[in-house]
Amino acid sequence: MYKITQNTKQPNSFFGFKRKDITKVYEFRTYKRALIFALNEQQPFFYNHIGKVKTSRKTFARYLTCKQYIKLALKNPLHYTGTNNATKLDLNRLYYYYVNSDNLQRIEKFIVNK
């Protein structure tokens, strides 16, 4: 069982009173569905519950954030987008297209061993 906790801050009311923040907990049965949700919502980590044991999984240890992807896709468009020029592409939409179509190899971090 994988759980993602998402906190959203509420704006102040008209009279200046603070509203209570909303906390939502999303549950997933598979790692892949939880990872795709975390990448869509840009959540830095999510939790894996096995019985009473709770472990955390880092979302961006292996995958790029949207901002990192846009920056790297402009420098190396052939590797990240498959085109020679990425200036006319909407890279923000392309990132979420790759996430939602299970093309996660396109947004993996490219690490060279030193």
C-alpha cells in the first residue's frame, strides 16, 4: 500500500481570519501508479506501508522535475525530446505527456559515473 499526503494551504478569509489547511491522503496499490501521481503533483516523496512499517520513497532521486527537464531539454533536445530544436515545443506539456503515457525513460536523470 502506497500513500501520498498532500497539504494545501487555504487563503485567508475576507475578514483576515486564517482557514485550516486541507490535508488529503491518496492511496495506491502499485508503485507505478503512486510514482506517476507523485510526478504529476511534483511531490518530493511518498510512503510505502507494509504492516506497521512506514518507509519513504524519493520521487526525484531517479527522475527529473519539470523545471529540470525543461532546462536540460533546451540544452540537449535530441536526447530528451527526439527533435533537433526544442524552442518551438511546449516542454511543460511534453513532460506531463511522458509521465502520463508511461514514457518514464524520457525523464530519467542521465548520470555518468566518474
